[in-house]
Amino acid sequence: MNRQQFLLLTTGALATGCQSGGPTAGASGGAGPGRVVDAGPAEQYAADGVYEGFRSQGFFLVRNGSRLFAVSSWCTHRKCKLKAEPDHSFYCPCHGSTFDPAGHVTEGPAKRDLPVFALRTENGRLLVTLPG
Ligand code: FES
């Protein structure tokens, strides 16, 4: 193998490595872009509040009346894990950013709202699609 062949090979390997964070299947399997997380039976999220069981996987489930949504549990400032507050807002212990219950920034240094992830129910189970 000459120098040019080596460079092409390693460049190709690096390019492939950069794509390794792409789509993966969660516990439920899943198709399409992103990672699907099976959050269990949808009926367990019937009461209003913030469900923190998937915080370490990157999201909170929030029930507010008839609305159920998944919002990122990672601060948009520098990716610290957020804490859910009793009033259903979110607080970042790293630099003090706060977000309202819908994920909108209420105090910086974060400037971007929390991403909201796609939800769907399949066979009674709640599936959350996270970015790939
Ligand atoms: S990482 Fe959250 S405020 Fe800085």
C-alpha cells in the first residue's frame, strides 16, 4: 500500500466513524432517522406533571392537560443535565439557566429553547424519537 492509498483508506474510515452517531434502534426497534425509546405504556402518563424516568436518556415527559410531550433534559447552553422543579419548570445546576414547563428559556445564559421530540403511540406504548 502506497501513501496515497493509505490516506484514502484512513480518510474513508474517519468519514465512516463520523457517521456512527446516526440512527440506532431502541428497545422497541424503530425505523427512520433518530433513536426510538420505548417509554412504556402510554396510560402511565395520564396525570399532569413531569416524568423524570428518562432524564439520563435525554428527555423528560411532560403531561399538561390533554397535551403530552417529550422535551430535552439537556441544557441548550453547554449540555448539563437539567433538573425538574416542583412547578414543572426546569433548572440547570451548571450555570443557572431556567426553562418554563414548555421548554422555553426564561433565564440565561442559555439562549435556545429546549428541543421537543416526536412522540407516537404504538400498540399502547409510548415511543419517543430522539435525534440520531
Ligand atoms: S450548561 Fe446549563 S446554563 Fe450552562
